[in-house]
Amino acid sequence: MLDIKNLHVNINDKEILKGLDLKINSGEVHAVMGTNGAGKSTLVKTLSGHYDCEVNDGVVTYKNKNLLEMDVSQRANEGIFMSFQNPVEVPGVNNSYFLKTALNEKRSYDGNDEIDAMDFLKHIKEETGKFNIDRKLLQRDLNDGFSGGEKKRNELVQLLMLQPDLIMLDEIDSGLDVDAIKTVANVINDMLDGKRSIIMITHYDRLLELVKPDFVHIINNGKIEKTGDYNLALELDEKGFEGIGIKDESKWIK
């Protein structure tokens, strides 16, 4: 599904990714871990087409297409979903209207008819009902005044409705209580159908206990320095970065 070769990316004229390589096949779950500033968020922001990220070198192939030639809308319509650490608040834009518009843009891109309001409401009721997600969020403006937990639940609603192929979750578990993390895990596990692939950025083992990754990657200084299975995450949780041979340079960054 995704093949990244020698990716170099700058943010604000500073090189963050320094020749990163990563390959993800359909149906795989990849966890990405690392110290602060190692390049985890830069990786997924680059894949989503975020304007902060300047690609200086490398090749990124997604579904046998050149991802770097696609704009943000094309990437979304091609099935790439990004859940941000801090989703932007958009006062004045109704959450339900935003989601219906996004869904219909993707349906149009795929050559399907638009979904009408009644079918949309029926569909969203079914999807949110599976996981007891409060639909009152949809009556409010997009993330406007939402708590951190509400923003994360709203990201889950978008995920359920858009049904993407490559799901990128940037610390969706941060700041959530145990029950909320279980809801996140239930949604993710429900999405796994052997075809969809997931990149999960996390600092914690709690989510990985519930969504077992096929691969765990540790990014350090802009590259993937270690790769293993779930046991690597357990070892990291027990020993810390330096205990597994990863020098934490973030403590020297002022």
C-alpha cells in the first residue's frame, strides 16, 4: 500500500526527516514510537500533505501512485485519513454539515451518487451507535469549544463515516481515560478488515495492548532506528529509550 524511500523533510528550514524508509502492506498495523522531536508527527503530516512539511528528497508510492504529486484533497479522496494531535477548531461550520460534505466529496471522487440528508443521518446513527459515541457533537460547530476527549471522539466519527484505506493516528490516545482508550481501540479493531492499514503514533503501551501492531518502529533523529514486533514496545516500556540503545537527544534541545 505504502512505500517510502529515503524521505527527507524540512519544517521551518530545519531538517526533521533524514532519509526515512518504511514499507506498509495492505492490512498491516504499524506503531511508530520515539522521543519528542524525533520526526513521528512530521512523517504522518508529510503523508497527509500538510503545508508545514517541505519534501527535499525521497520517493513515496501509495497504491502504485506517486503520493508526492497529489494535493491534500486527492490524498484524502484516495483513502488517506489523518487524525491530528490537536484538531483545528472551526467556528461557524456545523460539524454534521462538514462531515456530510466530506463524505459526498469522496463519493463523487469514486464515481458514486451523493448521499442525501436522511440516509446520512441513518448511517451516522448506525455507526456511532455501535460504539456509544454521543451524536450531540454533530450538532455543534466543528471542534469549536470541544474538550480534548470530545475532539478525539469526533475524529473517530469521521473515521467511521469516511472508511479510509490508510489510517494515520497521531497520539489519538493522549489524555484519554481508560474507557475512552477502549472506545478508540474498538473502533480501530472494527476497521481492520485485512485490507486497511494503520499507522499509530503513541507514547504509551495502553493502546497497543488493545490494538496489537504487526510492527513497531522507533524513530530517532529522523530515521527508523529499530523495528520489531509488539515485544519491542514492551521492552521500551520496561527499559526506556536509552535502555534499548536509543539516545534521547530531545533532552538537549532547548
